[in-house]
Amino acid sequence: MAETPSEVDLTRFSESTRRRLYDRIVEVQFPGEGGVYSPDDSGLQVVYFAGRWFATWTDLAEPLWRPLPLRLRIVRVGLGSGQDVELYDV
């Protein structure tokens, strides 16, 4: 039986939680197999730091002339009111 997002415990680190969050972020930010950039191309990472979950990746759709801080995406990962994974700008 598939686990619902509400069953994901974001209060502590576990590899299974990290993997579930990674997979959900891939669904949201890198849709379909026809996408231009893959999560690996973008360097997607999901980390647990200071009691919170974060995700970071490089937005490869941004022009290369832009400084790295403007191409880098950093978001806090949380659960929304519908108990689905939501990404909040940092």
C-alpha cells in the first residue's frame, strides 16, 4: 500500500523520508520524461538541516551569464494544508 504524504515525518531525518521528498520534488519541478533538464543535470539535493528540510538545485533554464546565486534555487520543504509536499522560497 502506498504511503500518503501525511504519513511523512518531517520532524527528523530518515533516508526514506529524504527519498520520498526527493521523488515528490522531481514530480513538481522536473515534470515528465520529455523535460529539458533532469534532476541530476540540475544537481537536485534534498537535505535535513537545523530541524528543517530543504531542497536546492541549479535552474538550468536561466542564462549562464547570470551569477550563480541568481540561478540557484533554495526552498524549504513542508507539508501544506492538504498534507501534500509544498515548497517555500528561502
